[in-house]
Amino acid sequence: MSWNEEETSTATGRWLGRVGWLVGGLVGAYLLLLDPWDLHPVDGWLQERLGYHTMAEMESAADEMAALYTCPMHPHILEEEPGECPICGMDLVAATVGEEREILFYRNPMDPAITSP
């Protein structure tokens, strides 16, 4: 083997080694992140931490929320029965899940002349 042949085979070996590491890394990342065969025992914990929920869990949470009461001025106050807010004394109202709040009036902070109609 001459000097050029040795250099070429070494370069080819390095190139194949790098491609092998790349392919192995991509396959490993695919298996770890996407878990096509449900092999990871940590998935449930991880999905819970990331906020993934099943429809059954979301429906049961909505049923639980329907039984809660909150203060209109202090939405962080949640009680299981109607009564008065411990902060301001207002009557608690039934909490609703996913209720869209309507903006009644808007004024642009950068240009106060721009307001809602």
C-alpha cells in the first residue's frame, strides 16, 4: 500500500465513522423522542409535566371545575361551595372552564388616540 492509498483509506474510514455516528444519533433521537413502540416508562410522567392530557382527564377536570366557585375580582380564590370571598367579601360565582373573556374597552399604550369602538 502506498502513502496515498493509506491516506485515502484513512480518510474514507473517518468519513464512514462520522456518517455512522450521525445515523446512529438520528435513530437514537427518533427512538427516544417519538417512542414508536411505547417503550419508555417515563412517558406518562413526562407528558404530564409537559401538559399533554387525554380527553377523559380533561372532561373529568371540567366536571370538577363545574363544582367550584370563584370570586369575580380574585379568580385565584376557588371554593367548593358558594359563599363570600375571603379577601373582598363579594359573593362567589360558579367557575366556568374555558370561558372567553370579552374586552370591553381598549386603549393602545403607545398611542392613546387608538381606542376600541
